[in-house]
Amino acid sequence: MSVPSKPHNYLQKWRRELITKDDPMHLHKTLGILCLISYIWRLGQWGPERDMGFATHPQFTLPTIFLHLLLNLSSFEFKLPPRRIDSGYRIWPEYRAHSLVFLCRSLATMLVTYYEQLYQKPPNNGMNLVIVLMTVAAADTGSRFTDHQSGFSRKLQVPNMVKYYFSVAQLWATAGVIYGIRRYSVHLLYCLIIQVNAFLMTLRRKNLAGHYLLVSVYGFLLVAGILTCTVELFLWDGWRAVLTFGIAANTASILRLAPRKLPLMDNKYLMWIFIAGLVSIMRQSFQETDKWMISLATISMVAMISLGFYNAKYGYGNSSSTTKDA
């Protein structure tokens, strides 16, 4: 009798761990495959004119939003360990709730864009702040209704600088929503990162791939998200948009991750209201050729990076780098 090859055993293990009785109708897996096809097709439509196919095929916008929402909703049929495993990169109930909340933030932003384009309305940037504040409230509520709370970045088993980078990326994503870029591609990529990260954490929970490999994939996705957001901001409104967003995102990172916070800035709601006001002022005051805008963006970037080195050396003792911060 021949001995099965190692690749064959490996595939059998994946099949055994991923196809379980917890999903008897294969609903979650089917939705996952459909979402994967959606992402592949949309990424192939990337460009300034097509906007990942949303500009050229607007009739698919609402079905796409509904499809990706259903995938996260269907994940609640699975029973998860109530507490986060010490190594960190495994999905647990609180994170699953936050994953749904932050996915809805991106989908809601896409819905606002769809409504404005459909009825030819000017951008209502106040709605972006409302979406962010509702997201923070929903994340806090999700944490209160779970038995175990654990900040995603702070408790992750990675070097402190990587924790800081992951926290900054989350805050930058929120700053992007506050800024209110009317490009579907940015928010769809946010959805991709959220949903793929949940899948990567599931793979780790089932011991189907190594911790550092999966964390590296997540880090790569964050880099892709930051680069895409920067490019889309430039295509949408030139360097003024890039610099305004950069100042706002760096300021939010400094206020939220500093070891000692300014009065009132420890409150996430007040901080994001402050960031929204800052963006509004910069929109009205800055021109693309303003040298002091470039200087301010440079100073904020240097300060944000310097804070990262500080946290890398002294750790995250008093900072609040959690999933809820974003």
C-alpha cells in the first residue's frame, strides 16, 4: 500500500478543518468564494476612470455591498473560543464583532457615495463624521457584550514597532473615512483587508499556517491599502488632498497613541470630532501650493514616526492601540 504524499495530507487537513459541520448548508463558504470572485474582478477594474468597476457598472454597486455584508453576518453561525489565545493572531468573539462594525463603516461610506452620485448631490462630509462616531459607539457596544476584551494590536505577538504600525494603519483608515474621499476603490480595499484578516486569523486558529507568515500577509495588505488611498487621493484632488489627509491621519495617530494624552483627547469621540474640524479648516484654508502645508505635513510625519521609535523602545504601557481606537 502506497503512503499518501505530504502535499496530499496537507490538502486533506485544510479540507477537514475548513469544511465543518458548523456550516452545514455551506452558506459561509459560498459567500466567501463569491466575495473572492468579487474582489478579483474589482481589482482588475482598478483605474482613475473605472474606479474598480463602480463607475462603469453602477448597477452592481448595491449587490456588491450586500454580498460583502452577508459574508460577515454569516460568520456568526460559528462558535469561537470565548477568550483570545495568548499568541494573539486568532479570531475571538470581540474581534468578530469589531470586524463587522468596521466593515459596515466602509460599506456605509460607499452607500453615501452611491446616494450622492445617484441624485447628483454635493459631498456631505458631515455624514462621514456621523459614520465614524456611530462606528466607535458600535465597537464599544460590541466589546461590552463580549466576555473577553483584548486590543488587537496591543496584544499581538509581534515587535512593538509592528504593533505601532498596525495601530497607525487602523487610525489612518478612520482618518480616510473622515476626509471623505468619494472613491469606491479605497473603501472596497478596506473591506478586503478586514475580511481577509478575519480569514487569516481563522487559518491560524485552526493551525493551518504559521503565525509570522499570516501576520506578514496582513502587514502587506495594510501597505497596499495605504498606497492605494494615497494614489486615489492624488487622482481625486491632487496634492492638497494627500497633504490634508496626511496631516489629519498623523495628528490622530499622535493624539491616540502618545503615552500621555492631551486633555479630552483620550475620549475617542471628541478626538474624531476634533480631527473632522481640522480637516474642514484645512479644506477651506489650504491651497496646493502652500509651502507651510507641506511643512506641517512633514513635521506631523516626523513626529508620528518618532513616536513609533519611542513605543518600540518603551512599549505600549499607557497607549491605547486597540481595534476600538480606529
